[in-house]
Amino acid sequence: MKKNIAFKLVLFILMFSINGYSQTETIKDSLTENNIENALLHPEEVIRLNLSNQDIDFNKIDFSKFVNLEYLNLENDHLSEIPNGIILLKKIKTLNLSGNDFKNLPISFENLTTLEELYLNNEVNFKFERNIEVLSKLPNLKKLHLENDKLSKLPAKITLLKNLEYLYINDNQFKKFPLEIQGLQNLQYLDLKKNFIKQEDIDILELNFGFQIKL
């Protein structure tokens, strides 16, 4: 009898968790605006803006109107340079610039002082080492995505990213464990999956960096 009650209780908790997660995702999706014309009708209300895979002249958009924007997705928008207006986003926390054509981040990028998570995945022309100093000026940058960027090593200057806690360099071309990350004192998670590093090639326990490594 007690076993049945316990089983039903666990089942109820599991179902509640799944439903709760689904509802959270649904709410999140409902709060995401995907059309720039609609977003400009009520810019102060827009928290999440997904403009990925669109042909838009971003330099004609007055981003200063989005006073409460926290999430912006410009993935696969064929950007040859970063739109100047982005630096006017005073509350931006997450920015996705993946899959574009730019080589450098402008110096003014450092004005995104609230930015916590940056996606630079699937970049063909982006030069990570050349842009580290700009990234290092972002005081709240905690999560950096460099997935599928054809990286085979990390530059020594990566230690400039002192506040970085999560680094995603999966789906790259690393053959050896990037020892350069030893200088990232606040790092908590390193994603190295889908590289050419094998579990037997390194002794995770011996490295003992004090953070989670995913291979």
C-alpha cells in the first residue's frame, strides 16, 4: 500500500515537472517577438526579439526604443558587420550573432555592459583571437558560445575573459585539451564534445581544474 502511494507521488511530481517545464517554454515563446514591424509598434514591451534568418536593414532600426529588451537573436542574417544600434540596448542579457559574415566586433561593443551570454557559433570569418580584447571589456559576460568555429586551439589571451563561467567550444577541431583555460579562474563548465579529444587522452582527475568538463 505504502509502495503504491509512494509510486503515485513520484509519478505526480514527475508529471507536474514536465507540464511545468512545457508551460514555461510556452510562456517564453509567447513573449518572443519575431517580426520587427510588430515589435516597433510596442518596443517598450518587447523583452525577447528573434530576427534570425531574415533579410533586414538593421542600420535603419532605432534599437534605443527597445528599452527593456533582454534577448536578441540575429542568427543567420548575413551580417557583414555588427549593426551600430545594438550598443544602445541598455538591458540586453543574451545576444545571438551566430552564422554571420563579420570578422570583427566594433570597439563600441564594450558598451553592452549588461550582456551575460554571447553566441558566436558557426562563424566563417570571425577571428576570435583578434576580438578577445573587445570581449574582455564586457564586465558581465559569463557564457560564451564558440561552437563549430573550426577552432583547433585557444589563444593565450583568453585569460583576459576573467568573468567567464561557461565556455562552449564543442564541434570544433581540438586534438589536445586546451590548457589555456587554466587561467580562467571563474570557469565552471567547459563543453568539449565532438572534438578530436578522446577520454583516454587526458586524465580529468589529474588535471583537477575544479569545474565540469563535457567530452
